[in-house]
Amino acid sequence: MPQQTVLDAEQLASFKSHAVGKQTPFLLFDLGLLQKKYHELETSFPYASIYYAVKANPEAAIIEKLRDLGSNFDIASIYELDKVMALGVTADRVSFGNTIKNANIIKYVYDKGVRMFASDCESDIRNLAACAPGSKVFLRILTEGSETADWPLSKKFGCQSDLAVELMVLAKNLGLDPYGISFHVGSQQRDISAWDAALAKVKFISDRLETQAISLRMINIGGGFPAIYGALSHDLPTYGQIIKRFIDEDFGDKQPLIIIEPGRALVAEAGVLVSEVMMVSRKSRDALQRWVYLDVGLFGGLIETLGEAIKYPLVCDHDGPSVQDVILAGPTCDSMDIMYEDNLYSLPVDLREGDRLYWLSTGAYTTSYCSVEFNGFPPLKLYTING
């Protein structure tokens, strides 16, 4: 498959220079590349409000940079709320996008000033009416598209269209503001038509709501826009243009406010995870592949290699005369800690202990996913670059 370039030679050289002298593993994050990506999203989706999905990377410097660039924030817990507000983000720039919450959480978030909540079931609507009176509610619906996403989303979140209509009516009757509909077509979604099918469902719901004197004022089309991991995908301007066409076809001149919730698309390409070879071995004298064990693995930030779903581009600091396919595994004593056993990477034949590997496009879901102290390994360190 054709490959797309993640970093040019100058950018890669900058990351390598900043990695000198630091003990692996760690993540380097370039705030300059983040700013560039934010402006690209603004230009590609001029019709949408950006709500950064904090879960992708909650580093304080990232939140501060996006705050100053004008971003809003999608949060999933009271802890994320406390963090962004402590960093100067006001409540009117926050959406509580997690459908899973109890009355205590709702009251806490409401008391902090947040007035926009996601929901997908009756008990949550009733809790919102009791603990967050008058708040804006957007219903998350189930959508298809997981089979074409690199990191599919399950049916854990969302409800069917007919139930969404009933819940919006219930919200109105209980004094809430039935504000909008949201969906997510899967993370790292390469098939833009997935948004077309989801928006068609939203249009159906909108028409049904009109018969109940409820006008849909917002559509949250989620995230899912791909970061560059090497495999071919459309660029962000193409996503923005085609999705806008879908919206125009369904809603014409009566278009609700559009919200996007980028996480991976904003921060992935701004990060490079630096790791080191701990050991190289063979399971038998005539084994076809070597096993390369690194000081980072699934539990240290690379959980999205589970099932070999996300295939990160790799750069080796060691230039050998020839290369050979290898199996890549992490340092823990858990047999699940294998990154790539089927999708093999070619590394120098004379690869040795101490050689460094640079994992590109690792700014998303690495530091936020890593374990606290599995096998005693500490969380992944992060260093920012003001590029």
C-alpha cells in the first residue's frame, strides 16, 4: 500500500536532537506541530466548533496550548474537568461527553458551571433533569462503520434512533434543553462514507423531532479523522469538504451547529516515542524471525498495538548493512505484551542492545493509556518541545 510521510527529515532530526541524554522510554511532544495541526483542522472544518477530546493526551502543556488557540474541550470525567479548569479553561468551553455517569458526577460537573451533557438512556436523562436542570442534552446514537476503522468502537455507547427520539422528548418534558445528536464512527476511520450513513440517521431523527415541536440545533459528528501512521488515507481537507457535502445534502439551508471532537487527529503526529532495545533473541537456531524486546510495550503506552490495530511507523537509529523481519515485544512478564507478531517490521540484522527505536505518530493514547506500575515500570515520561 502507498505510504504517507509522517515527518520530514528536518522534523525527525529535531526530535532526535531533543532525545539526546534522556533515559528511555519517553514521549517527545512538539507543541509547534500541535499548533500547525489545529490550524489545519480549523481550515478543513470552517463550519465546525472544535472540542478537543482530552482523553487523547491530557498533558497540561497541550491543554494550555489548545486553550490559547481557542479550542473547546470534551471531557469524560470529573478529573479531566478539574484539570482543564485548573489550567484556565472556563466552563462554557467544556462539554461532558461521557454517557456513563451517576447523579453525584452530574451534580459535581453542573456545580462547576458545565451546561452541556451527552446522554443515551432514560435513567441518565432523569438524573440530568434532577441534578443539572435546564442543561443542554445531546443524545448519542449507535452508528455503523467500525469495520472500516483501525481502532473500532464497540456498542458500549449510544442508542438506536427511535429511542433517541423518545429520550429527546422526555428531556424536553423534564425541563432539559433537547439540544442535539452525537455519534462516533470509529477512531482512525478511513472510510468517509461512514459519516454519510450516520448523518442520514441524524436527519431521520431530526424529522421525527420536528413533529414533536423540537428543533435540532446541534450535531456532534465526533472524531475519527485519521492521523498519519503510514498507510494511505485522505487528508483532513478532503474529510472536511466531503463531510460538508453530506451535511448540505441532508440539511440544506437549515443546518444545525456542527461540533467535532478530534483527539488523535490533533495530537498523534506531534509525538515521537523513544525506546531502546533490551534484548534480541531467537526461539531456535533455525527460527526465521528474531524476537526484539524493547523497554516499552503494551502496558507502557503502546496498548493500541493490541491486535496490531495501530501500526506505528518506526525509525531505527542503527543503520545496518541488511535488514530482516522481527517480532517486537515489550519488557513485562506478561505473554500478552507483544506488539507485532503478524505485521512484521524489518530492522537491521546486527541490531543490538542499546539501539534506539523512534515510534512516530505516538502523541495520542500513549501516555494516557500506560499503566501506573505494572511489573514496577513507571508511567511513560513526556517532554514537550516548543517547536
